[in-house]
Amino acid sequence: MSTEPRVEVHDDPRVLATAVAGELLGRLADAQRAGRVPQVVLTGGTIAGHVHEAVAQLAPASEVDWSRVVLWWGDERFVAPDSEERNAGAARRAFVDAVGVPEEQVHEMPSTADADDVEAAAEAYAATFAAHGADELEVVMLGMGPDGHVASLFPGQAALAVEDRDVVAVPDSPKPPPQRVSLTFPALRRARAVWFLVSGEAKAGAVAQALGDAAVEQIPAVGVSGREETTWFIDREAASAV
């Protein structure tokens, strides 16, 4: 059962990122002590990049056994595998390769080298998601755009209403690049904990609406909550309208 969201306000993006990284490492270690192999959904964007860098810095002193962690992505741009646009590439460079998660447990979304089109990419990722037991996710981390979108679930789009699939193709993202693959609300809500990572004054209005009574069609972020915990990690600028 999901609970009311918790809000943590930090002074700036770097302080926020360090706090999130510490929370993540602690949660992964706790899950492993409880006998679970934690499955984590990563996000992209600037603040996620800061979090990933902080994870790499703090990981050596943590108790996390990275051979017992599984990584997924909430969304991905359907572009070439070496494109700078890919969320997975940024995460690998920042921390994934450094901490040593086994390759078979790093589940990147397909690139244009792996699938003929974006629909095929979504179907392939859905099959991988089902085959590797992602029936319970430990932590889902989500950025949020100024328009309130999370993953690649944008205001007013048909993907917001999808309840019978874990993965959808997004052929017409209003934010470039236009072709993307995204987890759906049902998949994202399979998490014990959902963490929103939001910084900057440009997102303050969307944060206020998401923590208010906005409709999911206008602010998709309100469509995701954790089974045990929903936390908003925001900086002072993003909190300025709350």
C-alpha cells in the first residue's frame, strides 16, 4: 500500500545528489541483508548524472554487493547505441561499469542497432522485463520535466492510459529525440520505493502541482507512487512554489 509522499528539500543539486546516493546505497545493503536481490530502475537527466557520480564516490565504503543488484531503465531514447542521447551510456560512464554490476544484470533498453523500430524495441524490453522477474522493484528513480512528465510519459499522451503492458513505444515525444521506449505506470508502481529527483526553478510549478491535486493527464508524475514509500528529493529552487 502506498503512503503519502515525503518531501526532502536540499540546498542545491549536488547536496541533493549526495543525499540520494547515500539513501540508495543504504537501501540496497538493507535489501541484501533481508535476502533480496534488489532491482533498481535508473533515470536520465542532469540530476541523475550527479546522483550516479555520487554513487561511484560513495560505493567503495558501502556494504552493497554489486554482483547482487539488477539494473533497469525507466525510459530510453531510441537512437544509436553510441549516441550521447542514451541514458544508459551516461549511467555506465558515471558508475555502472566502475562498481562492477555483472553485464547480464544490466538491462539496457534496445537501441537502433538492436531493433528494427521503436515498437519492436518496446516489445523486446517487455519480454526481458518479464523474463528476469521484475515483479517487484526495490527503487524506481524518476526525474520530472517542467511539464510534469516522468520517464517518457508525457501530458495528454495515450501511453498514460496503458494498464495492460509494462513497456510502451513512444513514437512522438514532444521532447526530442521523438522516438523513445518507456516503462508504463503499472510497471513503475511495482516498486517498494519511488524517488523523484527534481532540481531547478523551471520545475517548481510542476512540483507544486504534483504535490497538490493535479490530474495525471496534466501532470503525469502523480500517476506513480511506491508500495511502501514515495519520496520527493528536491532542491530549494524546485521547492520554491510549494
